[in-house]
Amino acid sequence: MTQERINAELSQILNIRYPIIIAPMFLVSNTKMIIAGIKAGATGAIPAMNYRTTEELRTAIQEVKSAVDGPFGINLIVNKSNFTYKEQLAIICEEKVDYIITSLGSPGETIKEAHKAGIKVFCDVTNLKYAKKVESLGADAIIAVNKEAGGHAGNISIKDLVPELKKNCSIPVISAGGVGNGYELKEALELGADGCSVGSLFIATEEADVSEEYKQACVDYGENDIVMTSKLSGTPCTVIKTPYVEKIGTKQNWLERLLNKNRKLKKWFKAFTFMRGMKSLQKAAFSATYKTLWCAGPSIENVKSIRPIKDIIDQLVREYHEEK
Ligand SMILES: Cc1cc2nc3c(=O)[nH]c(=O)nc-3n(C[C@H](O)[C@H](O)[C@H](O)COP(=O)(O)O)c2cc1C
């Protein structure tokens, strides 16, 4: 049975039944998840970084387009750490996805090029100052990443961030972080959010290609098991506190901190840390390994089993419409 629509700005902008983005997740997002999300009435985005080559990115975009009619996006890292930024942007513009989600760095050029191709741009921000900046650059919406989010979380709570951005910005505000059920989705929209970007809840899904161990960890662990680590990319990131994470610790050691500060070496050391961190995450995400290093946010508290995407979206919508 199809449930009642959820009317919010994001549903209007993208012409979808429910204002939910299956958030872009490094290593986790794939075309199957996006197709299932669209079929269930939502939308979804994939990080361009999930594809080794730009041709693989092109094939993925074409695959989603030939499977479903609904809107979807690509997440683009727009700072210097992304060596293939220009090629990725060119392919996205050629293939014409519905929206780009920018993270890290200044999105000015991306917005200009995307708009020429008729593509909307939603920009990740964690505070008002940056929100005003992307608004002045012409962003179509803000993705307000709060401190409850998985991945590179912000440091302002959803209750403070969404109303502040709504009050001071005139473009739509999509809230990212801390939505693990339909009641929390409703709370976010009641705070003024025009839609929600939901990540962690969708890791333990049948459509995700990550290892069963990673999915099961999202079932077995809860919000109190999430810690921030700066060991992975240099930028703090949420991970599940497995025995392995406890063993290696979550802070950079004195040598790493020293190299991070050295004027001549820091650029190279940061790039090295990033590559090393991403490799470790990749190994842990796809194979059974004793180095259990899994990225997830506190919303995994709500994950009780590995399910199809449609079940999760149906539940979010059912709970949203329920009288509490
Ligand atoms: C495993 C994982 C990987 C992520 N990778 C990315 C990424 O590549 N790019 C990005 O912009 N955000 C990334 N995020 C953040 C999500 O897009 C989204 O903001 C976040 O998941 C929302 O919080 P939630 O997990 O509580 O739903 C990631 C989050 C998780 C949990």
C-alpha cells in the first residue's frame, strides 16, 4: 500500500513523495541502493569517490537512469584532495544528474558549471557562516550537517543548527544527521528542515555491498559505541568503537601531530594520512578482517536487522504519519 505523501520543500524541488535523501556514503552507497530508494519514493546520492575511474562513474549514472525515472545525485569533493575533481564534474554535467552534493572546499566553480548544465547544487555546511557563503555563491539548498551525523559530523546540534539556518538563509535547508526513525524525521521537519539526508540507517541493508560483518556491527552496536577518530583522514570522523579501534586509539600520536604541524611536510603528511585511512576503511568495509574499522553514526541505535531499503523508508514514513 502506498502511504500518504510527506509535503516538504525537498519533495517539491525534486518531485518525490518523501523528502528523504539516502545520504552519500563513501564505500557504502551504490546504484542498487539509489534505485531501491527512488522506487520507494525517496531519492539518493552516491559519492563520485566510490568509483575508481571516471568511466565507472559514467556507467553508474547511466545504470540508474536506465533503471528508474526518479531524481538522484552525485556527491563531489570540491577541494584539492580530490585529484579527479575536474573530470568527475565534467562527466556529471555531461550525463546530467539531478543534483550535486558538494563536500569540503569552496563550491563556487561547481555551482557555475552545474547550473550551466541545468543541475542543482546542494552544499554540505556545518555552520551559519559557511551557509551564508554557499548561498551567496548560488547554491540551491544547504545540507546542514549536525553533530549527531555519521561521517565527518558537525559540532552544532540539530535543534540549534536548523532553526538558525532557517532564520538567516533564504534557500532550503536539508538536515543531515541523527534521523533514525520517523519520529525523528518529523522532529527535524518541525524544526524547519525542508528535508532530511539519512545515512547510517541505510548501511545494514540488503542492497549495500559492504561485508556482512560491517552490516551486522550496525545491528549489534548502538549510539553509545560511536566515537570520533582523527586517525583516519586527519578530519574527525565517526566510527564504531570495536576492540580494534580501542586498541589503536582515536587520537593521532605525537609524531603524527608533529608532522601535521610542520610547514614543509604537512601537505604531504595530510595526503598520506588520508590515503592510508581510506585504504584501511576500504579493507574493513569489504572483507572479514581483524582490523574492524567501520564508519557509522549514532543513528545505528535504531538498526535491529539487515533489511531492504524499501522496508526502512516505509517504516520512516509510517512513523512520521503516526500520532504520537
Ligand atoms: C559510512 C558513512 C560514509 C559517509 N561518507 C560521506 C561521503 O563520502 N561524503 C559526504 O558528503 N558525506 C558522507 N557521509 C555523511 C552522510 O552523507 C550524511 O551527512 C550522514 O550520514 C547523516 O547522518 P546520519 O548518519 O546520522 O544519518 C558519510 C556517512 C557515513 C555514515
